[in-house]
Amino acid sequence: MPLMLISACLVGIKCRYDGKSQCNKLACKLVQEGRAIPVCPEQLGGLSTPRVPCEIKGTDGKAVLQGLAKVVSKDGEDVTNSFVLGAMETLKLADLTGIKQAILKDNSPSCGSRMIHDGSFTGSKKPGMGVTAALLEGKGILILTERDL
């Protein structure tokens, strides 16, 4: 199995917005075996942990990358630049290591690849991709979710 990127929160790293993780035993095994590199795009973009929850206002991460949507925090701060920077840094890591596959945490405004929160901060979700997932997919990297494990 080739080397891949994996959302750091899936391997027990407490980097989610709420300071917690979403540990997945199979994801941890991939890192322990040296087959995956954990990454948190939001931390790479300079955001703190914990942090105020953020959601995409507009369609999804593809629109954010095109300048047609924004990522905002629940308290109204525009954090789009941090999300785009984190996505670009994640892509650099993939390019440096030749990675062509990533397992990313669905529902995240960075890593979601099938579903993201709808921007209302009510817990509602919609089909779409987060900023990092959209950038990586646009560069030919296969994006999977934790459900694919």
C-alpha cells in the first residue's frame, strides 16, 4: 500500500476545533505501520486548538478556492485565508512525499470530502467538499473518508 495522508484527528491527535480527536483504530494502525502521515490543515493554516467552530458560507471548498465563498467562525470572523493556507501546506506535504491518496475526516470545513456543515452553525450538513479536500482532489489526489477504512 502506498504512503498516504490522514487527518491527524483520526489518529488520536487532539487537533479538532473542540480540542478533541476522533480516534479510529484502523487509521492509527496505518500510521504505526508507516503507511500514513498525519496532518491537520487547520493547524497548518495557523489556527489554534481549541478554536471557535468554522463553517463554509456559500457552496463548498471548491468555491472557497475560487474566491466565491468564505470560511467563517461561529463568532463571525473570516478565517478563509487560514483555511486556504492550511490546504496549500497540506498539498506541499503531498507533493514532497509523492502522496496520491488521503483519508480525511468527513464533515470538516477543511477535510470533508462528501459532506460538510451547511454554514448555519445548527449542525445541519450538505453534500460538498472542504477546502483541503477540494484542493487535493483538484491536483489528482484520491480522497477517502474514515468510513472507507
